[in-house]
Amino acid sequence: MFMLTGCSFSQGEAIESIKGEIEKVDAEDHSVLVGCSDDMHLKKEDKDNLIQYLCTVNVSEETSVINEKTGERLSFSNLNVGQLVKVMLTRPQEVNKNQETRVMTAKEIIAY
């Protein structure tokens, strides 16, 4: 699996995707950490805080990884720290400060 982090919406709303920068690639777990503070359900006072939240994105064999510019299909090994990605989730889910809500599985990853 593969992990990615990124996120932003109103309290209680489920999201279908996150967009953020890859902070870590974990080849062993087949996951990426993606910065997701922007997509999280945060109160205004929490959004003013400078804490960067990360989402763990698991990547399965069914996950498509696509180059946004060329449309070319990529592999997990093409993902790099610092790369901007949009992650389409396998199911809508609420994402907030609780770590359990920030673990998800990618249906598709678009790499910019």
C-alpha cells in the first residue's frame, strides 16, 4: 500500500479527495504521507494554528497513479517527497484532527 497526505471542508462533511504535498514515501508499507490541513474539518481558531496535519494514504494494486500533464500511468515508485498530488479516495470520509480519520486508501492519485 501507499500513503499520501492532504485535506479541507466544513465540520461533519465527508470528503472524496485530498490535495497536498507528499511529505514521506513509505515503500515498505506502500503508502505516502500527504499534508492535509487544508482539507480537514477544523474550527476557525484551529485553522489559524500553524500545525501541519498529515494524512496517511495507502496505495493498493488497484490504485491508479496518473501524471496530470501527460495522462501517462505511473507506478508507486514515481511518487516523490515534495510532489503535489490529488488523491481520490475509495470512499467518502470525514477527515479531522483525530489521527484515525486521517488514514485512507487511494482510488486514484494524480501527480502534478
